[in-house]
Amino acid sequence: MSSAPAEQHVASDETDGLPRRGFLKRLSALGAVISAGLVSVPVIRAILSPASQAAGTGEWVKVADDTALLDIGVPIRVNFVQTVQDSWIETRTLNGVWLYTDDGEKFKAYNGHCTHLGCSYFYDKERKNFFCPCHRGQFDVKTGAVLAGPPPRPLDELDVEVRDAVVFVKYKDFRLGVPERIET
Ligand code: FES
């Protein structure tokens, strides 16, 4: 007489446990699928888009709307925001170039970072050359050559293209503090 409730109790546990175990299995499977997805998305993205890490470097940047409006013999600095996408992280950096022409037809463009330690340099109107205030480096405006101070190499010259009087520069960065010009 007394065994009937016990059997009923055991039977009740099994019927309650089956749906619970099933639910836990499905939950665990769902977690595995989500984890696999989170891992695979950046991997697939890296495989499909290997160039994404270099995005932002080597791009043509518009630096002047009209060549006729540029001063002859006086360089101008043009600043712009460069966006670099590295997998999930987007970084924005303020960069700049110096643009120079002495005839309005041929143009020189220099990376705006001093080749010594990367400080921004400016145009010294009195001396008519570029001057870096960090360690008193000086550069020739027409050639980018080092005139004084510790910079180990000339300014980093960039490619320039004029399309319908609009000036574009192919922006690149280079390793700092070394005599060789090594793209980064
Ligand atoms: S960073 Fe320009 S001279 Fe040192």
C-alpha cells in the first residue's frame, strides 16, 4: 500500500526531468552556435577582406580645389582626417601634407610629419624653409632636403596628381627616425 506514492513520485521526476534536460541541451547548442558565430565573423572578414587592415593608407586625398588659387612659391598645409579600419576597430587620425609649387604647374607634396620623430613642422616665412620646433630641424621647401638639425632623411615626398585643376596627393606614412624611407 505504501509503495504506490513512491512509484508515482519517481515517475513524476522522470517526466519533469526530460523536458528540462531537453531544454538545457537546446540552450547549450544555441550557445555553441552563437560562440562559433562570434569567432567566425572576424575570421571570415579577415579572409575576405585582407586589405581592410591597410585601409586609409595609400589613398588619394584631395588637397586643393583649383590650382589657380594656389600661391606660387609659398607652401600651404592641408589637414585631413584619415580613417583606418582594423577588423572591428576604426581609428581616425588627423594628418596633413604640405603642398608647394613654384610655377603653378608642377607640384611637390610632403608628408606633414617631420622625419625625425614625427612632429608637425611649419613654414618659416623669414628663412623661407620648413622648421620643426621639436628639435629645430630645418628642411628645404623645394626639395625637402635636411638643412639643419637631427632629422635623418629628407621630408617624405608623396605622389601628386592634378585632374581638371584639382590636386590630389597619395597619402602614405613612413617609419620615423631612420635614414631609409620605409613605408608603414
Ligand atoms: S621631431 Fe622634428 S626635429 Fe625632431
